[in-house]
Amino acid sequence: MTWPGPPHATSTDLLVLHALRCIGFAGLGRVAAAAGLPEPDVESELIDLAVAGLVSHAAGDFGGWGLTEAGRAVDAERIAGELETAGTRTVVAAAYDGFLVLNPELLDLCTAWQMRSVDGVVTLNDHSDPGYDARVLDRLTDLDRRAEAVCADLSAAMLRFRRYRVRLTDALASARSGALDDVTDSTASYHIVWFQLHEDLLATLGIPR
Amino acid sequence: MTWIHPLAAETEDSADVLGGQAHGLVDLLRLGLPVPPGFVIGTGACRAFLADGRLPDGLDVELAAAVDELEAATGRPPVLSVRSGGRESMPGMMTTILNLPVRQVEPAVVEVLSSWDTPRAQTYRELHGIPHHLGTAVTVQAMVFGNRDHHSGSGVAFSRNPNTGEHAPFGEVLFGRQGDDVVSGRSLTRPLHELADREPAVWAGLLDALHRVEDHYRDACHLEFTFEAGALWLLQVRPGRFAGDAAVRVATDLADEGAIGRGEALLRVSPRQLQHVRIPRIAPADEADVLARGLGACPGVAVGRVATTADNAARMAADGPVVLVRPATSPLDLHGLAAAAGVVTARGGPASHAAVVARAMGKPAVVGIADLTVDVAGAAVGAGGRTVPEGTRIAIDGTGGEVVVGSPRIVTTAAGPHLHRLLGWADEVSGGTPDRPEAERLAAAHAVLGHR
């Protein structure tokens, strides 16, 4: 199902708040990458959100930005309101159904990337067999192609979903060019972006995990 | 009949035709064990269906005749199960339809055959090197009901303990419920031995069945069973497939019992299994205080204090290791998981977001504990009727899926004496000396045995 009208554009403050809602505790760079905005703009919004008590910052080596309880409640309310105002609930719900068809296969692929059955024994995949890894990546590429329709329908309804297509494409391209961490391990890996899209769809539709 | 094969002791077709699951059911029937009546649509019908996009000519007539025969055998219009199953097992990839009235059988067969070619099933075959042209068989059987009355239930039984290899029946039973509830982990199961008191006849029948299938396969076996109004029915049998130290112990014990030769015992354990033996496990001792059992999702043992939220885990980790315990995992939990030594989730399987993330971070993980509750406000977790406050020290085993209160003994060679004996036999075969790495000693024996 494709939304006929122009896509809904989310305000910058909600874009930043909701990015944090979907990716969890993160440094400025990751929030900016998820929101698709320049870091200084995101930092400025985060400071405003912190003043309003919706996000908080932890200092130190493992520091970063996180949502407060109030921030989570406000995000839920505003994201639900946005969905109703834009009238895009039906389109997003249909896309979520499409996502759920693909999700088990994506998890199978990630599991196959990490664990491998050899001689009937399941062991960690040590990535010493390029042929096996290539088979997993080929199937991931095929799944990514099938995920195109889901991403396109979401982006046609609401602009903020466009970032997932960009980030998934980046992760896959990077993995295919040899960055093995970008399948399941890195914070910008295919699985992590997919996991955040899953979280976003649940949060947007108000479905508890 | 061209396409359909009776589910009977006389059926001689191979697993290529019947699929692995139905072939096992024929084995059970030959051993005189109780299997619900039914028939098998061979893999040839699936290949014809995939080529032509419709059921092959004549299958409809055969199907009607086979259903009539089943109705005559059961003496009433049966409720049917329609299960997929090819030569190679593809767990969870294809469709199974339960509780089907007789008149719906043809569309159900079409649905099951179509499920061979879903993208997910294709992906599974690509990854496991299963040829796409094989096709699936379809097993149609009269349903038996584990939810019939208070003398009914279902479960899974192993002839030996799959975690340790110990020669004692092991498994789970769910009283008053259907088998799919056991497999899905939706319901709370009881240890298998509780059958002994509650349904002594079923227990005796099951012990007899485990004994007979072990004799037949000369290996540890796994049975899925249902008992309906006190009558035992077997739904699936599968030999072997134990991992790590359990595989070592079973092979060694079977040789000592005379079921197999020492050469065969050596060949039953791959050198890769020995790497598995080196993964730390919670010692399978009686004194270990088991809080809950789930599915191991990332191997290894983690010991730490219970944290019920990601924020708590991140904060508490400054004072020593923590284990994050959550209902499920969302991206909001990831910084807590990063700070934790291991993770436990109530929901999810070995292929869930939680499991993928835990493996990505190399953290031991246990998932899928049906009755695990996480009370964030009350700062406690509960399972099996017990409550454990946040901050309590627990240990989790990401291989066997145990969650244990306290700091149990951790071992890397539970199979110690058995492994020692097996490797001794390996040296006798290869003429080698024990001063080499274990996997090398076993591989040397395999090389000699492979050329005999």
C-alpha cells in the first residue's frame, strides 16, 4: 500500500527525540546519523530537550545521551499524534506487516552469520570460509532488495523513515566491501539498523514489544 | 498408489521419498511402537507441484482414498495434522497445519507444498547446502490430543541427558496441553520424570520406547510424544545430534556398553566437537540451585548480580559484574547489555534480536524462559514460583540455558574421564602419543579409520 499524498515531515525536535527513542543511549554522532541531521543542529536540539527534562546526558568515556521517563512518555504521545494527524496509520501498519514477513529471515541470516553448523556441530562462525560468508551476504542482499518495498512505502508516508533505507544500504555496502562487523556487530551494522527500524515501527504504532 | 505411501511398518521407501520425519515414524512402527495412523505424500508430488504449479494428476483421487482409509481405521471422521518434512530437516521453515477437518485436506496440502519455496526456506537451504530441487514430503495423520482430559499431555524425551550425556531419561512434559505448546516455549513445562508418579503407564511405555529406539539406532535418541486419555503416542524420533561433552560421553558410554565399537565411537565425535568441550559450563552438580532453564543463545558462563534495567546494569557494573535480566531486548537495552557480563530474556529464541546482539557482543545469553518475570518497580525477578531481588548473584550458562542462583562451580571439561578414555582409544588407533592437541589426536584416528 502506497501513500498517495506528499510525505509527512517531522519537526526537528521530535526527529531528534524520536531518534533517541529508537536507538537507545548513544553519543552525538550516532544520534545525528539516525536523525539524518548535522551534529551541531542535533546537539542544539538535545540541549533544549535536556532543559525540558526529556533527555539527559551522562559524562565520561562511556557517556552519551539517553531518554528520560518523561522523554519516553512525550515521544509516545507526539509520535502517536503525528500518525493520526498525518493519517498514515493504515499505510504504516501495512508496511509493518510486510516487515514482519522479512524479520524472521533477517534473524536467520544474522544467526547464520554468527553461528555455523559444521559436521553437525554448531560453532561460532570464525569467518575463515569466504564461500560461506559470501552465501550469507548474497541472501542478505536478496532480502535487502525485498525490504525495498517496505522502506519505500514507509518513506512515501513519512519522511523520517527515509533514513533507514540509507543506513541499511550503507551497512550492506560496507559489509560487502569487507567490513565484516557491519553485518551484526557494529553500532551501524545491518542488524542494529534493522532492530531500530523494528523498534520504530512498534513505537510508532504503539505496540508493546 | 503413485504419490501416496501408507504410514506402515511394511513401507520400504527411503527418506528421500518419505522425508526424514515420516521415515522415522515408519521405524517406530517397525519397532512395534504406537504412532497415530496416517499416510505420506512423497517428495515426488512436491517436485511435480513445483514444476507445474498444481497438484499432479491422480493425487486428488489417491488423497480421497487415503483419507477414507484413515477414517475407516479411526472409526470416526478424524481431525488431521498436515506436516511438511523433507529428507533434510528444515526446522521451523515450512508450514504445518493442525486441527484440520477432513474436507480441508487438499488446500492444506497445497499450502504445505507451497511453503517449500518461501524466500525464508530458500535462504535456509542456501545456507545449509540443501538442494532446492528435493522438495518436501507431506505427512497426514490423525491428531492425538494432549489436552483431551487430565490424563493427557505432551512432551519431549531424550534417552540420555543432552547437556551431559548421562545415561538417564531426560526431557520435559506439559500436562493437559498440546505438543506445539512445548516446542514453542509458550507454556511452563515440568521435568520428564514427573510422569512416573502422575502417569505410571505412560512413563513405563515411554521408557520402553526410549530403550527400543536406542537399540535400533545405536545412539542417544529424542522422541516427541503425546498421551491422550492415558494412551501414549509417538510423533517424532531423531537419533543423536548431541554437542560437546555430551557427544563425547555418549560415544564412550555406547562403546563401553557394547552397542558400538570403539572405532565407531571415535567416528561419532568430530574434532570440532572437542572445541565445544572447551567452552566453560556450569558444573552439572546436584547442589547447583537452578532458578530457571531457557535456551542457550550464546555459549559461555557469566556470573554477576541481577540488574532489571539497562540503566541499573550500567550503574551497577562500576562495582563488579552484572547480569541483565529483561522480558525482551530492545535497542534501549543495548548500553546495559554492553555493561553487563551476560543477559537473560524471558522471550525470544536462538534467532531473536536479543540473541543476535548478545553474540555480537560476545556475551553469554539465555533466552526463552516462559515463566520469567521482571518486576522493575519491585526491583526483582521471578521464575518457578521464586523471587530473587535485584543485586542477587546469579550464574547463567549460554550453552545449556541454565540460570543458577549463587556462584556454582564452572568447568571446561565436564567430560574429563570420558574424553580421556576416548582420546586413549584414538592414540591406540593412530599409534600416536598423548602429547598432541586433543583435536589432532582425534583427527589422526579418524584418518586411519577412514582408510580401513
